Amino acid sequence: MVHLTEYVTKKPDDSMAQYFLAIAQYKLHNYEEAYKAAYHSLALQPSYIPALYVMAAICTSLHKTSDAIEYCNKIIEADPGNIKAQRLLQKLLD
């Protein structure tokens, strides 16, 4: 994790590094830091579906339900057959 954080510090415009940092922070339950990294990743590459899904999951953990729904809808709009996004969206709407 230290190496990833150092890399992102040196290359903040690497969307994939930001994405992987978001995943790492999410798995450590550092949801605010995960949100920042995912947000930055999406600012650089807004249509990257895996980053959109991670952001939806992070928003769910932060109880930002309307934001999570919005991210799920973006995924489903781009990829209507995305089962993971459909399942998360259904869970959020229940």
C-alpha cells in the first residue's frame, strides 16, 4: 500500500493508480480516502466501468445512497448487461 500511495503522489494523473488506490482504501474500510481516489480516477477516466462500480460500492458504505444509485445507473446505461451493477442497484432500491 505504501508503494501505491507513493506512486500516486508522484503521478496523480494516473487514473489506474487512483483506481487501485481506491480499491485498497475501500478494502481497508478507509471509505473517505477511497472516495477521494475513486473520484480522482473518474475525473480522469469518467467512463471506466470498474471505477464506476467501486465508486458505487464506496458511496453505499458512506450511506450516500442517491450517489450510489447514480453510479449504478451510469454503469447500466453504458453496459446494460452488467449484473453486478444491476444487483447493487436492486439492493439499494429495496
